[in-house]
Amino acid sequence: MLRRDPTSGRWVVFRDQPGAPLPGHGRCPFCEGNEDLTPPEIVAWGRPGESPNRPGWRVRVVPSAEPLLRVELPLERRADAIYDFASGTGAHEIVIETPEHRASLAELPLDQVQRVLQAYAQRMSDLKGDRRLRSIFIFKNQGAKAGARMPEHSHAQVIGLPVTPKVLKEILKEAHGYYQLHERCAFCDIVSEELERDVRLVATTPGFVAIAPYAARVPFETWILPRGHEPDFEAAEPAVLGDLAGLLIALLARLERVLPEPAYNLFLYSGPNRRAEPGRWRTLAQDFHWHIQILPRVAQPAGFELGSGFYANSITPEQAAAALRLETSP
């Protein structure tokens, strides 16, 4: 179930019945050949002409064994005295990014990472067909410090939510306000500014820029933004995803060399599901720009950060960009 805090607007998910751990007996449930250790797959790529839940796949998507939300639940929204309640209706999927037992996306070949990104796009597009889901959130927890339950095998998570999460809602609100004031997309302006000043650029490709953001929250925080304006990640063409795959491999490999114990969270922010709320996000096509944020887990948030919402960062974005900078095509 979901409950909303009326003082902050934050939704909290309460897992009704945590799933039981899978009986692996020392076997990794994400490795090829261990398909019997996961729930039945939703979709898989690279296994032509074979029955499901068998070896031969390259990327595989399965329901989470311990889901935060369940797609089979009917959606219920209601008042609970002064509070707002919603049923735990949604989707929680695991994208197993490789059949091999590898810890990091940066260890995979280019074509495999492109296939992974295409899987992200396909799952996002498919789940947006469910009008109960207002937002599709894709993220990676790399390393135990970042919250990975199985840090030894590269994977990502896809969550379809019946509400718009507070962080995304705040990003959308700020982007809309910027557009109303300037009649331009804030993210497009960031891309232009960082390309012109060249002090926080980490890497550039024909289709993307990677930057240390001006107000980075943590040391070595990095964003990847498309040069072209597009609100929805799932609309990206295969060639664009190929360009992104190369940049992502190089950037994550560089981060993992710079960080003493590489652990980070990767967030993919894409436009909300307009089918779920027709007419609400009217200017989103003009004012929002999908992007990736990578937050290394270098320091533990303390009282100031947790209580105030401020962040205290010991490394400037300019210093971080100089340390992370890659040699890439302009």
C-alpha cells in the first residue's frame, strides 16, 4: 500500500508481504542456466525460437521476487481521514543485463549495453500502456553501499508507480516554471551553457553531453543529457541508444577507476505517463528533457542533509569534471 504525507507531499510504500528469498543454494538466480530460480520471465532477448525460461538469452526481464508493488492488484485510491491512501498497485521488474556473472555495466561490450538500453525503453513503453501507472522509474544500485541486494551480477530495476514520485514531480515543476519564464527548456539551456563554458564537461558525443552538474549534491555526481530535446526516453532511436551505450560504458568505467570503492545509484528520469492523466502535462513536450543522473555513494548523509534537504559537498563540480574528463568525439 501507499500512504501520502500531507506535510511534504511524499508517498511512502509499505510492502504488505515481503517475498521469500529464492532458494538459490549458492547459485546466482541471474546467471544463465539458473532460470528456475526466478519468477517466470516477462520478456527476453537473444533466444530466437526457444521456449521461455531457458538458456540462450542476452537480456532477460523478470518480476521482482520481493516486489514493492504488484500489477495484479486492482487500483484503489481513497481518503483515510485527513490522509491519502493508494493500493500497492504497480509493477516491479528486474532487468538482468547479462547472462554472465559480472558486477558492472561498464564490463559489458558495446552491443550488449545497447541491448540493455533497448530493454529499458521497451519496458517503459509497455508499462505506459497501463493507464493505472502514472510514472515508470528505472534505476540501478551498483555495489552493496548503494543498496544492491545482489551486487555481483549486473541488473537494473523498473518500477511502475500509480503516483508521480515527489522527486520527479519537483523536477517537472521546476522545468515548467523555467519554461514559463524563458520560453525555453532548462535542460537544453544547461547543455548549451556547459558546452560553451567547458569547465564542467566530462564527455561529449554527437548525441550527448556528460557533465558534473553546477549544484552537484555529492562528490562526482554526473548527469548525461541528450543534445536534442526529447521528453521520453522510450522514443530514442536505436542509433541514439548505441551512442549512449558507448558513453555510458566509458563514463562508468572512469567513475569506477576514480572512486576508491565504486558504488553508485543511477537514475533514468523520463516523462510521466500522459495516458494515465490526460491533459495534465500539457507543456511537457516543450519543457522537459529526459536524462540520466549518477550519484556515487562516497559519503553517508548525516543530520544536516537528512533534516534540511540541503547537501554538503566537499568537491566542486569543476574539480570533479577535471578528474572524470574523457576523451570523446565533439
